Amino acid sequence: MRFITLYNILLKKYGKQGWWPAETRLEVIVGAILTQNTAWRNVEKSINNLKKEKMIDLKKLAEAPEKRIAFLIKPAGFFNQKAKRLKKICKYLEENYVDLNAFFKKPTKTLRKELLALKGIGPETADSILLYAGNHLIFVVDAYTKRILERLGITEQENYEKIQEMFHEQLPRRLEVFKEFHALFVEHAKKYCKKKPLCSKCFLNKECEYFKGNI
DNA sequence: ACCCAGGTGGCCC
DNA sequence: GGGCCACATGGG
């Protein structure tokens, strides 16, 4: 049993997710920061507020008053710290690169370190930005992914990089697989893998024994 | 009235 | 390396 089997099961069940839902690279970056520990529907409201004000723009976000950004992204929660961090991140990118295309031309490992050095970007956010905004082949591990793998008996409490390695070792090196697999984990967790275990309702229930120790 | 959401940084040991 | 806390809105 390999991860690709789980991928195919989820893909068959939920279909193609078409992630990341955004029109531009910057919109992916903004969304990745806003969605930290936040429901996506609240992020959507914030993104729409920013779009109405034509604020999905590196220079504008870099120069706008923190208060104004905070006001616009209020629905996403943690708006004070997210506004501060978002502004700084945009300022950094704006001052150091001619555009985002130039930024994403650098090697994946270099970019990951560079992103992680910015306050407000941790491993999941960095990898989401790299994969979905930069088309770099790197797997995104989130709380849902960890939870699903634990419930399936595949992992227990491994750290981020360790879990990421497992995907990198096993998955075919295809952007579409990386992008869709993460999206499918999210989709599945929202429906069947809540914090309070309700595994009885999960269609993967019968697969658990199957996966256990076989990945 | 809780609990949870596509995390992160700071502080502690 | 981990464990705990603040950060904050909106939906179930």
C-alpha cells in the first residue's frame, strides 16, 4: 500500500479540487497567511474586501497603513498580527525582487529558508506558497493531514518535516498530484475527520486496518 | 455556551 | 526537541 493508493481513493471519492482557488500568485500568498487557523469562508470575505479596494498588489500592501489592512481582513480573525505580518512580507518581496516571477525562479530549498525567516510564515504557509503560488514541487502538511494519517494508523505524532519526507519519497514527482492530494486531505477532513473522532462515519474506516503498517 | 477553523511566534524547560 | 499560550472572527 502506498500513498498514491490513498490519493486515488480520495480522488475517486471527491473528484478534482482545482487548488489553490486564486487568480494570481499574490492572492495565493495573501490567502495562505490569512487562512492560518481560520476557516476559509472567513478568508474569502477578507480577500473580497481587499479585491474591492484593489489591494491585492505587492506595492499597495507594502505601503498601506497597518490599520487599513487590519480593517479589510477583519473577518479572517487575528487581524492585527496578520496585517502587520502581511505588510512586512509584501514589503520584503517588493524591495528585494522586481516581481514574484523573479522571486520564484530561485531554488526551492533557498526559497523555503527565505520564507521561513519571515515572521508570519511557518512550514505550512511556506510550502503552500511554494507549491501553489510558485509551482515548486513540495508537499504541504497541515493539521488535517496529520490527523487523517494518525487515524489511519500510518503515523503517530511525527514532526512536519518527517511526514513531508514520506510524501516526497513515495509520490510521483508531479505538481498536479502534490496540489490535489493536499486539497483532498482538507476536503476529506472537513467532511469525515473532525477533531472529535467520528471515525464510524468515515468511509475510510474499513481501509484503516488495510493501511496500518503498510505505508 | 461552548467548540472549531487549510498556524505561528514567543516563552519556557 | 517539545508543551503551552495569545492571537480573534464567524459558523455549527
